[in-house]
Amino acid sequence: MLTSYEFLATYLRARFGDDERGASLVEYALLVALIAVVCIVAVTFLGKSGKSKFNTVGQSINAAG
């Protein structure tokens, strides 16, 4: 006869043991969050140097035209 612990463990394994969709969803969410953070950091750092480059190009175009 099963004790209450064995019954609970068997039930939880049967209910949640074979289902890995939740784990995959969490992994994908973490991956998307990491990509978003990397993009924000890249735009922040490259934005400052990009702004000066665009200003230089714009001034060159205005001087030539």
C-alpha cells in the first residue's frame, strides 16, 4: 500500500514530470530578455559615436551644397 508521500510523489511525477513546455518557455523568455538587454546596451554605447558621425556627414553635405 502506498503511503501519502509515495502517492503524492507518483501523482506529481505523472502530472508534471513529462511536461517540459514550461521549462522551454522560461528558457526562451530568458533568451529574449538577454538579447533585449544586449541590444539596449549596444544602442546606448554606439548611439553616442553614431550621433557624432552623422553630424560630421551632415555638415559635409551642407558645406558641399
